[in-house]
Amino acid sequence: MTDPNAERDVEQADGFMNRIAKGGPVAAIAIVLVVVLLTGWLVGFLR
């Protein structure tokens, strides 16, 4: 039995990655910023 919800999630993830690829530099910069902020917050949180 395949879970239709899981398949839909995979499709959404693919669409998300495609959008990032089409978005080009702006999307890449936005993602890098989010990752940096998250890691900074986590490091501060763990201290």
C-alpha cells in the first residue's frame, strides 16, 4: 500500500526544488540566509 499523502508530499517537494532552481540567485540567497539564521539561533539556543 502506497500512502497517497506521502506521494503528494514528494511531488510538492519536487515542485519546491524546481521553483528554487527557476528562482535562481534570489532563491538561493534567501535559502542561505534562512540556514544561517537557523544555525545561529540553534547555536545561541544550545549555549
